[in-house]
Amino acid sequence: MTRYVVRRVLQSIPLLLIISFILFNFTNALGDPMAVYAESRNRPSARDREIIMRRLGLDRPILEQYLIWLIGNDWMPPIDVLGDGSRLEQGTRRGVLRGDLGISFVTRRPSWTRIEERLPWTLVLMIPSYVLTVGLAIAIGIFSAVRQYSFWDNVITSLSFFFYSMPIFFIALLTIYIFAVQFRRWGLEPIKWGGTGDGTLGSLLQHMVLPVFCLVAIQLAGYVRFIRSSMLEVLNQDYIRTARAKGLAESQVVRRHAFKNAALPLVTLIGLDLPFLLAGAVVTERIFAWPGMGRLFIESFERADVPVMMAILMVLSVAVVVFQLLTDIVYTWLDPRIRYS
Amino acid sequence: MTIKNRVRLALAFALALAMVLAGFGAPAQAQDRNTLVVGFAQEPDNMNGFYSSMAFAQWANDLVQASLYDFSDDLQPVLVLAAEVPTRENGGISEDFQEYTVKLKPGLKWSDGKPLTAEDLVFTYQMIKDPANNMLQGSSIREALEEAEVLDETTFRLRFNVPKPFPEDLIGSPGLSTILPAHIFRPIYEAEGTIENAAENQDPTVFSGPYVLREWRRGESMLFEANPNYVFGEPKIKRVLIRFFPDTDSQYAALAAGQLDFVPNVSEGDIPRVAASNPDLKIVTVFGGYIESLWLNLRTDEHPRAGHPALKDVRVRRALRLAIDRETITRELLAGATKPTDSIYAGSPFENKELGVTPYDPEAAAKLLDEAGWTLGPDGIRQKDGVKLEMRYSTTTAGWRNNIQAVIQQQLAKVGVSVILEKYPASEFFGAFANRGINAIGEYDIAQYANNTALTNPANVTVDEALNCKQIPNESNPGGQNFTGFCSPEMDEASLITKTSLDPEERLAAAYKIQEIMRDQVPLINLFPRGDNYAYNTKRFVGEIRIGSGVGNQWFDIMNWELK
Amino acid sequence: MTTQTDSLQGKPAERVLSLDPKQNVKGVSNFARSMRRLRKHRMAIFGILLLLFVILYVVIGSLAIPESASIYNDPRRALQPPSAEHPFGTDVIGRDILARTIYGGQVSLFIGVTAMLVQILVGTAVGLIAGYLGGIVDFLLMRLAEAMLSIPQLFLALIALRIFSDPTQFPDFTFMGRRFSSTMIVIVFVIGLTSWMRVSRIVRSVVLSVREQEYVTAAHSIGAHSWRIILRHVLPNCTAPIIVSATLGVASAILLEAYLGFLGLGVRAPTPTWGNIMGEANSYLDSWFYWFFPALFIMLTVMGINFLGDGLRDAFDPRSLK
């Protein structure tokens, strides 16, 4: 087992290196970050811009920039900021491998602080939505599977299809329109949305109602369908028939035998979906003006803020790799039939 | 992770278990009349104005800094720390314009009670001059200043290496908006040889302006308190709270919900919806030297790219200007917040009002085009000698600009001019020549964007850099800023006069001449002046508030603002 | 396996079918049997009807209303609610929204279908190569797939789109008298090249299972070409899951395009798509007609595809009970 884990970890390292190299090339091709100053009143003079570019290493070949990103430049010979050898400055970057995710081009503070500011907000939105989704999906999915072809099953299946096909912005804009705009017109107290409230818990909860509702609505459908089909597959197995023949109560059959086996694929699914919670929900965040990771990525993207973009992408990639490994381990632990040699 | 963020995480988990559709009717914090709540869409990166290029950093800095003299909303000088604006008449500026003698008001104090004297000013200028400080701002002072010396406690002298007729660029708020407290920075400078890494830059403790920074919660807010030692006395509003928002959408949402009193950065495209979001809001545009224009590619060299041949004919350029209905654009797309103009000096005291604005006249445009030999083809597009009058019209990807593009495209189509719309992200559009920036290498025929220039004196940076014969970029001159390729020796001469002449009448006449030449030769078609757009909640303020131009200090009048 | 989430990593949950090649030796008639089953599937029929409705709307609409109607703008008549003259209202610069949904629909549907084709072609090719050649090639290709799955598709698409959309290198083009932004073609490839992974896995597993069969060794021994084996044994077994995957691939491509357009980072204006019309509408929520109609069409299309896809899956599944 340990050997398997070690092997997987070792396998992930070249994977992450390749991912990071490809992403680094892509993000650097996004344009000249200095150009966003062009229309501002306080733009640094042309000479000062050159100095900034040399300090950031933007005039070096891409491979060198990647290496600096990876292992820093504080051990390298000093940078010639004026191009003529008259002023040398020692580099201060330690590189990603030593934990330095770089300095944001836009805010001039460490990239990690940008992520740190936004990540909790993303989690505040995504975790409750996800927990609600999975919880409700299990309940509804089992209910539906156990009563296959019944009236309720048909209703649930149709509704899942309906919500499954609904694009997130449709439901988001509809709910905003009804609960905020129209409520005001009808004289009712509109639900507050947009942003995260004024700092009080009550206000935060109220601002969360609509976005969480939308996220749950579309995620729920997919999970319900998955659990339902998973349960149906299990319920048709021979050992379930045996259990029933043995005289076990139906609820016991469902709980002890059926669901436990159906849960295995669910674990895999959750394991694969969890890291993507970190990425936030870009469109939802935009509509509800929620200050999350998704928006951070879009903002950095629009300003060609390469260090922050790379930081976000690497955090995500590492999370995905880690969660995949965790999922495999949990799966092995849960399913005694599988053994990794 | 900070404790605060850890608490937020724990909260998320707790919420997950106890999530209920609750929270209705939670009372919002009552607004109090002693705290002005301002919304920023970006957090300042530095509290030392010399080390930031961010507009938001400048706004935050201006709240705690006092300059020597400032400019009001109608661009009139306002004395802050200086006793008078130096001129030749009062002896403040020497005959040869190379020496300034500046007098401070007596009895000035820093927020910590220490006296603010000529020594602080001279120290500041010396810091600007020293390249070891790596300042991002102040380059024009750095290049021109020879020496600075203290004459007495309230008087100092500056000596420049060339004649400098315009004091505001060097001692007024456009040029010098931050004064460093010598008693804080000198020890650091003497110990380290530079003030670049001083902790005071990020966590300042001593201030000269109407407010002092009391608390900076990174990622959240900045709290300021009134400074009793301010030269004009303690401001009426006791506290200012600047809240940071991750973007303009959440900022506008808070403004509409009444949580913010003042927002300094409403962009053109957002004016209509901000105005509509809450009837108590008022939007003020203070003209600040940006003129949104259509810049025409008049370059001839093929390398990089020459513009459409039709643009070489001045009649075609004039026709284009006649064919665009700028009035409709400003009225419908910008909620009438601004008006069309033909002058690069629009909104300033140097505007040549006699010239007026070219009216919208598509028939005259059509006639001019016919005259120039561009006749209507069978497909409705004009052509001449087999070449179609089809041009590339480029701008950034900002939504409001794209809307203007679509409208102008249709207006031009009416007179037989076809344009292809192109949009680029800012980093490509404004990129340097070496990076194949679109404007720099001439990959356009018509480019829409705004120049930016201070309008406090007739010397106009735009004319000097972006329209100067010597500034046309090419392989040997990659830093050139004249992307249109326009060259008029006559205008260059007039521009030189505005920069160097020692006679204000002569300078004004030269500025008028420049506007005449541009009106006549049309190197660019001005659309409308853009300024800084501010939104504030009228319910919160007593009376109207005066907001300064972004050229100087927007908060020039903040000590007189009053909340209900 | 993932389900639809906002970050768009997921495609609809799929069951991996048990593919016993022996069952499909009779190839064609099995297919016919599946089609018959499909016709009886109520939801699938409903899905087909929905799709037909959307397609007819787009086709007949463009015959009835000229493209110029979707371009003509009049800022004085901006944001007007639905009326006789403009049944769906007007947008922020006064363009007719009905016309824009018709022509935008053409673009959105085109992108959906062609992106799916790219996805299928690339995925099948990669799956075949990986499964057949095995060894280091297989290893690298599967690692590449893993790498690409680790990054949210939306992020990848954004970056790739920006890089390949420089109008000076990828200029707008004219087709049948209409002008289109080159980003339309770029987006097709970007979506296709970021969604091939699932298909390649399916194809690869089929190849691997077929390879083990004895008749393959037998075929080899009598000198049969690898291509023949692929054509006669591998591909027919892949058809069913590929068809299902393709159908659902169209839906996810349309959604991805819509999300990109909504963010203003997809197909560049003035080429309309359902997505970028919604993006403009996000600033004018009070004008419900601005966003409602494009969103409705997206939903109808995706719903139709999902119903049809589900029906196809059930029809092809040899274990289906109904």
C-alpha cells in the first residue's frame, strides 16, 4: 500500500512539472502586462517601465523565466536593471519550489495574499452548497430508486432533467429577477443579493441564499441521477435478492447492502469533484458579485497578471492530484475487493 | 492563513450543518453622520505616492497628504501649504525661469505635532532626485532639478537646469502630491541609502493632510480619522472608511443598497445603470484631461504598416468627422454625462471656444468624399481606382467602446464608408513597439482610445508626444509615441512655444494655433471629453459637494463636506 | 466522472457499458434494433422535438428576417420591451433581439456541432493510438489527458482563446456574404481540444478489450492488417458510446460557449451568440427580455439534447430492461 502511494506521488511530480510548464507558456503569451497602464494618469515613464520589466525578468527568454519561477533568482547573478551595467540589483524571488508564489504584477504584493483573501469566500459559498447537494441527492436518489417507475420517481426524474439542462445563468437571473426586482415592484421586501453583505452574519446569510440556491439546483440534478442509477444497478444484483429472501426488512436491505455498495462510485465522484470547488463558480460569482476564486482568475486574466494566474492554476492542479490520490486510498479502504500490489 | 480567515472557514463548516433559509430582515448597520463610507474597487498597493501608479493609491494618498497648492473643480489654484503661487511678478520665479523661491504658510504642523518646515520640502525634493530611491513617480522633477536648498524655516529655493515656466508640474499638486516627513525618513535614508523599503511606505504614521490613516485591514478596509493639525483645521466629518471591493459590480451593488456614500471610479459604460440603480445617487463628471478620440493612421512607411490611402487626403478625414453623429452617442450611450468636442484642450482654460464643434452633416460628408474622388460603388461602398473605402476600426474590448463602434459603423455606412470592427485586450492594444502593440506598429486605420494629459497649462503632453514629427515609432525609434504618424512642422513649432516661451500671452496664442491646425488637418477626430466620474448618495450629504479634478487632488474640498 | 457543475469540469455522468464484442458481431442489425427502441422512448422523442423546434426557429428565422436586422442599431430606441415591431425587444444600442437570437443561434449551434466533431475525432484518434500502440505512447497520452483534466476547462479555454485570437494573425473572415469573427473557429478548436479526454478513454478501453480476444490473434496470424481489425472490430464496438458521448458533447460545447460569451471572453462581438447577448444583458437586469430569450433557447437546446442522449443511451444498452 505504501509502495503504491509512494509510486503515485512520484508519478505526479513530472506530471505537475509538465502542467506547470505548459501553463506558464500559455499565461505568458497573454500580452504585455505593462500596457494596462497606458491610459492611466500616473503611468510610470518609459524608462521606469523598462526598469520594472527588467526587474520582473520579462525581457528574458521564456525558458529562463520558467526556471526563475520554479527555483527563484536570489542565487543568480544580480539583474542589470538599466541595461548598461550601471545599476545591479540582486533578485529576491525564491521560486515556487521554495514556497514563493511570486508577486502580483497588479497589486505588488505576494500572489498568495490575493488567493488568501478570496479562497475563504469561495469556500463559504461552495461548501454549504456541496454538502446540501450531496445530502439531498442521497435522500432523493435513494427514494427515487426504491420507488422506480412510480409517480414520484417520474416527477423526480423529469425535474432532474429540467434542472440538469438549465444553464446556471438562467436560473440565477430568474431568481434575481423574481426575488429582488419583482419583489420590490410587488411591494414585498426584496432579498438582498450582490456582494457579501455588510459584515454581519445575518447579512451574509441573506446574501448567500440566492447563489447557494442556484448552485444546489443545478448540481443536485446531476447527483440525483447518478445516485439513482447507481442504486438501481445495485438493487438489481443477486445478493440483494438473497438479502430479501433471507427476510431482511426492506429498509435494512437498502441501507446496509444496497447503499453501501452504491456509495463506492459516489465516493469516486465526490473525490474528483471536490478539488474543483476551489475553482469557485465563475459565472455565479460574476452574477452575484461574489468575491471568489473564479473572479480572481478572470481579473488576473484580464490584466495579464501572470504570477497570480499561475498561483491559482498550480493550487488547483496540486489539489486535484492530491484528491485523486486520497480518493484512491479511501476507495481501497472501503472496498475490500481491491488490493493494489 | 490569518485567524480571521480561519474563522471564516470554520464558519463555513458550521453553516453547512445548520443551513436554514434564515437571515431575513437582519438590520443593516445604521449609517452615522461622523463616518464617510467610500468604496474602492482596488486596494492601494502603497501609501507612499511616489511608489505607486495605481489611481486608487493616489486617491488614498491624497486623503492624507497636503500639497503646496492644489486645483479646484474649475481648475483654479487653491493654496494649501504654500503662502502664494510663485510667479515672476511676486519674485517667486526668477527672470530666467530656472529658480523658484517658495514660501510656506507659517505655523504648519505634521499630524504628530512636529513642525512642517522648508526642510521637509527640501528633503522631499532631494529624495525625488536620488535615483537610489527607485521612485515610480516624479520623473520630470528628477530630470530637471539641479538643487534644492533651505533659505529659512518657511522658505526654500529650487534650481532647475532648464527654464521651467510652469510651476504646477513641479510644486503644485499635479507634480508634487506627496511631501515626506524628514524626521521620519531621513534616518532611514542615512542608514540604508534608500527609502524604498521603509516600513513607513506601507504603514505610515505621520501625515500632513486632512485625515490620518488609523487602521489598514488588508483586503478589507482603511479607516481614517480627522487630523486636527491640518492647515485648514479639522475636517467636519470625523472619520472616513474606505471599503475595498473585489470589483466594480459589488461596489455598485453596495452603492445602490445605500451602504456606500461615495464612489470615485464609475466608468463610462456603467453610468446609466448606476444612475438608474438608486434615485438618490448623483453622478458628477469632473473633466480631467482625457479626450476620447478616433486616431487616424497617417503613416506612410510600409514598415510597419501604413494606413488606408484614403486617410492621406484631408478631405476624407474631414468627411469622416462630419459623418459621425457624436451628439447621439453622448446623449444615448453615455446618459448625456458629456458633450462632443473638437478640441484637445476641452474643459481647460486654454480651450479655443471660437472654433466650436463640427456639426453632424452627412450630406456635406458625402459631398467631400465625392470631391476627393471616392465615389459610391454598386455595393454601397465608396471606391477609387479599384480600392475600396474599407478601413479597420480598432479599440479595446471594453463593452461601452464596442457599442460606440457599432453605432459609428452604421453612421459611416450611411455615407458609403465601410469599417471592420476589431477589438483587442488592452495589453495588446497599448503594447510597446517591441511587443507588436497594435497602435505602436500601425495595425489599424482608425483607433479609438483616450489620451491623457494634465490641462493646467498650455503645454500639452499629447501634442508634444503623440503628434510630434520626431516621435513616429519605427525600428530605429521604437519608443516613439506618435502612433498616427502625423507631422506638421508648424504645429511642432507652436508646441515648442507652449513649452518654452516665457510669455503667457504667447503661449496661449500658440495653444490656440495648435487647436486651429488640428481642427483643420484632422489627425484625429475628437469624440468627447472623458473625466473622472464620481457617484455619491445625496441623501447622506448636506448640500452639494465639490470634488476636484483627477489632475490634482480630488479631495481638495473634503474638509467642508458635511454629513446629515 | 463528474456531473454538471459551474466550473464546467464535468460532463454528464456516463455509465461505462459492458462491451462484449461477441454481442456485437452482428453489427448492423443490432443498431437497427437500438434505433427501434429509441423510437419508442418517450423522452427521447420529446428531446428530438425540442431540437427540431430550435433548429427550425433558427433556419426559418434566418430566411424570414435578413441579417441586417440583427446589425441595424438605433441608440434612441435602446432597451425597449417587447412590442409589435420588436417582439423580443431591443438591446442596449437598439438592435432587435429577435433577429439577434436567430443569427446568434446559428453561431451557437454551429459551434456546438463542430466542436463536438473535433472532440470526437481527436478523442477517437488518441484512444486508438494509445490503446493500440500501448507502452510509452499510451503512458504519455494518458498522462496528458490526466493533466488536462486537472485544470478547469473554462480556465484552459479562456487562455487558449486569448492566445489564438489576435485579429492581425487570425483575421475575421467572410462566408456566404456574411462576416464572422475568427474567434468563432478558434473557439470550436479550443472546446474540442479541451474535451477529448473522455472519448479517448472509452475508445482506449475498447481497443484494449478487443486486443485480448482470440479472434484478433487469429486475424493477425492470417495476415490481416491492423486497419482492418480496427475498422471491423474496434470501431463498431465504440459506435454506441461515441454516439452518446457526441450527443452530450454538443450540449456541453454549447454551454461552454455560452459561459464564455457571458463573460465577454468568447466569440468576439459583433458576431452575436446566445452567450454574448446574455453577457451584455447582465448589466441591465431590469430589462428581462434582454437575457430571458437567449437563455431560454440555450435551455431548450440543452434539454432536448439531454433527453435525446438519455434515450440513445438506453437504446444502445443491451441490458436495458424496458
